[in-house]
Amino acid sequence: MDNKKLLELLNKQYNFEIESAYIYKAMSLWAAKENWPGVANFLHQQALEEMFHASKLQNYLLDIDYDVKLTSIAEPKAEYSSLKEVFTEALEHEKQVTSNFMEIMKEAKEVSDYQTEIQAQWFLTEQVEEEATFNDLILTLERINDSAAGLFQFDAQLAQRSFSKPQA
């Protein structure tokens, strides 16, 4: 592939996926510290999923003979006021990921890079699920409205999540 802009967008997103894992890991650590083990598990699993996404992009870039470049990652936020804040920030982050892949898709279409379009389409499909998941979690927290029993059940439900590699 000769399109420098598209390659740079892909490399930037590769690094953003690693940063995403870092952000979710920090959220997971906050939840563990606050004694929300189920939420901590859910966010840890999310961090693993983001590293899978980074690996998928890395493999694609290597397959097309691109020299993948690692960039620095800022220290993630470590303190939150509530579970709702955590999941609201996670949703906003996922919306940024979606926007990034939309930009990749747009550039791939402009240069008729069908292979990259297919890669971007996989991620965009994944993003529909990601955003829906966080929207649902926020809605659940709003319905619970600080009910101790509801929060306990919410946490227990999130403890059940385990990462399984999606089908490519």
C-alpha cells in the first residue's frame, strides 16, 4: 500500500487501541479499589479485548509490509466519582474509536483500498456492539438509581464476563 495518510491513520489507531486497553485497565483498578469486583472484571476483560484489536491491526499492518510505530501513551485517569462516570467515559471513548474507524474507512474508500475497507468494516461492526453495550450499562445504572441491592446485582452480573476472541 502506498497511501501514506491511510497507513498513518491505521498506525495511529493501532496505538489508540493500546491506549484504550490502558484506560480500561485503569478503570478496572479503580473499580477493584472501590470493591466492585464484577465491574473490575468487566473492565479488565474490556482491556484484553482492546489488546486483541491492537493485535488485529498490528497483524494487518505487518502483512502489508508497514513498519509499525509505537507512540507514547499518556497516564490514564485513575479516579472516578461513580460507576456511572466510569461507563459514561467508556462510552465516549468508544464513540471516539468509532469516529477514528469512520475516518479510516473514508480514506480507504477515497483511494479504493478495498482490503483496508474490509478491515475497517470489521471494526465498525464491532463498534456497534461496543457502544450498545456501554449504552445498556449506563441505562441499567440509571434505572438502579443507587439501590444497594441493584448495584450488588449489577456488579455480580459483570463478574460473569470473560473475553473470547471474536471471529475475524
